[in-house]
Amino acid sequence: MTQADLPAPRPTPSAGHAWRWLAESVWRVEHAFERSKAEGRAADDTRLRIFFVLAIFALAFVTLGVEAGKSALFSKVGGSGLTAPVPAEARADILDRNGRLLALDLTHFGLYLDPREVWDKDEVRRDLAATLPKLARDRLEKALASNRREYLIGGLTPQERNRIHDLGLPGIAFEEEDRRVYPLGRSAAHLIGFADSAGHGLAGSERALDATIRGAAGAEAPVQLSLDLRVQTALEDELRKAVAKYSAIGGVGMVVDVKTGEILGYSSQPDFDPNEPGAAPPRALVNGGAASVYELGSVFKAFTLAMALDSGMATLDTAFDVSQPLEMGGGHIHDFDKGDKTLKLWEVFTHSSNIAAAKLAVRAGPERMKDYFRRFGLLSAAPSELIESARPILPARFDDNTLAHIAFGQGLSVSPLALATGYRALLDGGIYGPLTIRKLPPTTKPQGKRVISEATSSALLQLMRLNVTDPKGSGRRAESPGLFVGGKTGSAQKPENGRYGRNNVSSFVAVFPSVGPIDANRYMVQITLDSPHATPDTFGFITAGFNAAPTAGLVINRIAPFLGVKRVPGAALSQAPPVVSGAE
């Protein structure tokens, strides 16, 4: 077979061919109409025209269907190509560390009234008042007296919108609006925070992580906090009960993963509902853990003793004469426990001796004391994502009188957040680093700087355990069998009208388990009660050993299973540490 014998190649279809085919088809149809007319077949002419119109519509619908299917199946919206526009006020969901929902955007409705369309104003007043009691009467009256469309109220739920819609009132209209919703209400309100209707974070994590949350909304990805709702629920419940039991005006509670610095639980009382922050009393909006500063009392002795041990000024067996009050600055420094004559350094901790702590500070001098207190972060605001983190109130000068008093927590006011951050360094091998409200990846190795030696940190862990196990230890009411709880109490009189008054601030910082390798998983629980009162079971006392310490013990009892800390039945100080698998 030769080339000449091969069939000629078929022409490749092109747009020109398609148009020519379409034109010829239309021409043939039109001439079919004319032939039908000429031959007197009107019925055929009508049928042909109907068929032609139906064919055109069918072709249009098929084209639309194909294009819609392509858009749905092959659109790049949300992928690496084109992206759908994200409303400026949109915010990502906030979750706890285990994926439980803490905050989200939900569609609500704004209610509008156009008085020009209203037939019966009395009917509008009567029906809206009955259906929507929260609508301000003066706002409704102003709208009814206006001559243009007016905004009445926002944030209506779909159910509220439907009830109003069913009234069939003329002049009523609705517009969609996104609203930030906090499904757990008051729970962890100060840590989660809240945002305004324009999508700007105003408090807590909503403000601290504002850019992250707004950016994640476009990626449709949630933002996870370090918070563990199981831990949070237990902490919050025990703190609220303590505030009520001891008639305190407020309280703060924190649970911290010592190794990572993640805040697992955080409560400030009184609290508020972030869904309605404008309805809360101003004091309830204050984040007491970060924005309030207090003289926190003898919890500061842990820092003073760490300074003495780390600098080589003293050992655990160094003895101090505490038989007489210490005269300082025209006054006298006394011990709560009377009758002691000589105390070794470890007994200074468990007996919480003001006299011995003051002597240590004066002997150390202002430069050394300021150096170590600066290392522990006590002379500046706590490093934190929380914008509310407050600066401390520092003494005007660091003379002997000031040094003697700040050694046991008077004359220097810090936030509970700063206290917890400093304690983490004492408990985590001597490394100082910030606490965080973000959930950290499991492989993250927290960064920090060494401020004391591992040996000093180990000694502090032993002292805190002794303070719970010693019959005279001020923290003995925090004991939780088998969990090796350690801790330090602090009770400071509150300054009132330029002098110390009758009310006090009671604090307890606990750690569990307090034994085992220095790099073992550990958890810190901090409780602070503002102006607690005596009860029958405190024997008339208002000090931390009788209120904050037992509260911390109750919290630890409840949260240990969530954190993977297993009890060791019948455990004593010398026995093996408990097994700790770590928090999820």
C-alpha cells in the first residue's frame, strides 16, 4: 500500500467548525419552518418551534449544571489557590488541650425597626415587651418616635428571631451578625477572656492571642490553649467553695505543669460570664491572678532560703537564734510560733520563722537579695502572653529594714502569676522561664535560663515535702496520701490606710510529687485567698495553713488521676516516688 492509497486524514475539529455547524443547524430548522408553512402544515410548524425552544432551554440548563458541578468539585477555595473572603470580625474556635470547645463564632441576628411601616405602636410595644424582655424600653420608644430605620438590639439567637418573626409586626426586620459565644459561661472566664462585636480581643487569651486567633479563622483551624477542662472544673469548684466557706472577698487558683510551664487550670474569683461582660460588676472583670498584686507573706521564704543555699551563705543545718524578737526600723519582727530558741535552716522553713528569714536577708545585703529576687522575676511583671500581667509594687529603697521584711513577703507586692512563675524555677531544677496559656507540642523543650543550681532546687523540693510531713509543718493540712505533696504557706497582713490591718492574704504553693528525679513530671497548685475569715474548723485562725493549704489538698486529690499521677499506698517520705505518666 502506497501513501496515495491511505485515506485522507480527518480535519481536527475547531471552534470555527463548531460555529459553522451551529449556524447550519439553525438555518435548517428555520427552513423547516418555512417549508411547513408553504405546504400548509401549520401544526408541524408549531411543533417544530416548541421543540426548538425546549431544546434551547435544555441546553442552557445542562450547561449551567455542568458549570455548577465543576465549581463544586474542582474549586480551589480553601486550598492553596483562591481563598474565600473572611469577614474582618471572624475569629477561630478556641479549644482546650483535649479538643473541648471554649469559644466560637455563631450567627446571631440584629433587630431593626422602621417606624414608617408601623400601623399600631401600642401593639409593637406590647408584643416586643412580652417576647423580648431584655429589649430596653427607652431604646424602643426612641425608635418609634424616629422617622427612619433604627437598630433596637443585637445578639438575638435563631430561636428569639423566630419568636419575634412569628408576631408578624410591620416594620420589623433582621440582619445577620456574627457573635462570639462562650459555651461554658463563667468557667475559666479570665483565662479565656472575651472579644467585642468587631472581632477584637479585649481580655484573656482572646486579647493575648488576638493575631493568632484572627489569622486562624481564615485557615479554618482552631487555636488550642494549655487549659485542661477536667483540671479546670476541679480547681474552680474547690476555689469557689473555699471563698464561700471562709467568707473571702476573692481568690485565685492555678495548676501548672512544672516541666513545660503550661497553665492547666486558672481561676480568679469573683468571675463573670464572658457572654455578657457588660453585665458584670467591675471588680469581677479584674483578673486577680495576673492584674492584681499582693504582699503574699511567707511563701517568699522559699526564695530567701534558696538564695542562702545557692550562694553558700548557709546549709540546711545552719542554726539561727530565734529566741528574741528582732528589732528593726523602730519595730519588732516576731515569729508566729512562739517558744523556739534555735532553729536549723530546714526548721526555719517548716516553722516559717520570720526572725531567721529577716536575719538571712540582712546578712545577704541589698545587692545579693536584689540579684536573686530579680532572677526569680519578682522585681518585674511576670513574662506572660496575658496582657493583664501587672508590674510589682517595689519598695522605695532596699535598706536593712526593707530587706528584713521582704524576706518573709512584706513590703513587696507581686501578682500570683509572678509568684507561680518564680516557684516554677525552684521546682524545675533551677531553670526560670515563663508560664504559657498555649498548648505546646509534645516534642517542645521549653526554653529558660538557669537561676539556681539543681542541688538548690532539690533541696527546696525536700523542704516543701518536710513542711507537709513534719507534725509542726505549716503545710500539713495539704497532705494527700500517696501523692508526696510538698508546699509552703504564706499569710500576710493587708496594708490598710498606711498601716497593716486585721485582714490578711493567705497563700499556699503546693507541688506533687515532690520526690523523684529532678526532671520528673511535677505539678504545681497555687491557692490565694483574699481576706478569709475564721471558721469553727480553723480554731479562730485565718492563716494559710488553715484555709489555703487544705484547699490545695482538695484540688490535688481531684486532679491527680487526670494528670496521670498514681498514688503509692502507705507511702512515706523515704519510699520510692509515685509513677507519673504525665498530662495529655
